[in-house]
Amino acid sequence: MRKKVILITGANGEVGHGLIRALVQTGADLLVLDLRELEDSLRQHVKHTIVGDILDTDLMDRLATEYEIETIYHLAALLSTHSEFRPESAHRVNVQGTINLLQLAIDQASWRGQTVKFIFPSSVAAYGIADLATKQAADAVSESQFNSPITMYGCNKLYCEHLGRYYTQHYRQLAAQPEDHRVDFRSVRFPGLISALTVPSGGTSDYAPEMVHAAARGEAYECFVRPDTIMPFMVMPDAIRALLKLADAPRDHLTSTVYNVTSFSLTAEAIADLVRAQFPHAQIQYVPSPGRQKIVDSWPARLDDRAARQDWAWSPEYDARRAFEDYLFPTIRQQYGKRII
């Protein structure tokens, strides 16, 4: 008898850790797939773990035959900065890996006779604004504006959004495939994410969490963007809430397969000021990296998330003040303890 599970790929990342903790609280049986063993503190709560590669089609076949998968949270990805150094690898992981998981979802939906939900975290990297003047003149940017990303990661995310729309709305339509035998793809286009619990791991927006973690460890930090650099952010608890809330929304309430979500927008200097107020000895300097600066400059300063608010009642719990004062600073103080200066 196949084991009924919720599949999470890339669970060792920042989002994966939070998602596992949240889903465990609901009593869900989880199947976690990652290239590395899940850390011990989480592994004890997960019923099924597999060390493997989403590019391994034999592994996909094994999952299809051993498990009944109701929902897939596809988090596995090669992140933005790393992708620029390894674009071909990024395409294989981020695009072919997603196609492999979509095919798994299709096979499962056909076998079960029920739709399989496919939850996909996309990114602000899917945007590409031509220059700073255009960025400064733009209002909050909707899902359909400025979709000309300048990074491989952004191109991958935007293409996978379209793949999800295709598989949900058009795949096998000419064959009159039953509605309940299809994939139900739902994507959240995230701003920069900040976590108090995990150390950043290769995202171009990571200067914000890196700044906080470095100050908490008593280490000097060289920020790789200008102090006036601005982009939208969200803390991890709100990111997890957004994924779960979109997954729970009735399909007939949704008018799109891709939704912006956002919380607050701050400049790098505003974040540094908040950090210095909590850690007076924090040493923060600005040493902009031309490549990474160009990437962040191509992203919107603000996102328009009205569609998510209207379709599935999205609303962040953390504005900028709460994000830092109620979540980041107290959690990080507890995490690093006496090492904080």
C-alpha cells in the first residue's frame, strides 16, 4: 500500500526548515527529499526522508510507485548568486528539476484520480527593470510588469512559472483529460526573505540577514550593495504562512497561478541603522559588488500584492518594526547567546 505524504524538496534550505516545522504541527506525514541528510533537530519529526537528486528520473519513478503524494512543495533550487557562476547547472536544477517534479505530479494525479497541488516559491528575481530611473519612477510592481530578468535564476523562475501555468491550464487539454487528473500549480513570488534561524546561503538579497547575523556574532560586515539600495523584504514566518495559505485556498477563488506577496521595503542603510540601534558595536561598511549591485538594482523597490490579498486574503503579520523588534533581534539574541556584543 502506498504511503500518503506531502513531498518537500530542498528541505535543508531556509524556507524548508520553517515549512517542516509548520507542517509537523498539522500532523501531516512528510516525505523530505534533499541532496543532504536533514539535520537531526528536524529529522526526528519527519516520517520519511530520502537523500537524492531531483534530476534522478529513476528516483522520480521510485517516488511514484512507493508513495501517494497529495501536495508537492518544490523548494529545491540553485540560488541567484551561485546561478550566475554556473548558469548551465542552474538551468538543469531549476528548470529540468521542476519539470521532473511536475511530471511526478501528473503521474500521481492520473493514478489517484485526484488533482495534486504543486506549490512553487518564485522570486523577485523574475523581474528585470532596465535602469535606476525607471525603478525609482515605478509604483508598486504587479506580477505582469517588467518580466525581463537579467539573471539565470530569474529566467529559470519566470520560465517555471509559465511551465506551471501550462501544465495546470493546457497540458493534455486536447485529450480531454479530466479536471481532477491534473496538476494544480500555485506560485508565490517572494521578495527578499530574512530568517533568524538559518544562516543565508547564496541569495542576492542576503545582505539584509547577513548584516543582522554578523552583528549578533560580533563580526564586521562588508555590505555588497550601496546604502541607498532598496528592495522589498519579508521575514520567514510570513513566508511560510504565505505558502500554507495559498495551498489551502479553494481553487475557484484563484484568478492566477502566480501571486506577489510582500511585507516592507527598506534601504540597506535603514537596515544598518536598525542593526546599530540593537548592536551599538556593529561594524558595517559598504563595499558594493558591481555584479550583485546590478542585479538588485534591476528588482522593484516595492511589489503589488493586491491579487493575493483579494483572492486568498493574504496579509503579512510583520511590518518592518515587528520584523526586527519582535522576531529578528530577540530570536537571534537567543540563538547566539553570550557571543553577542
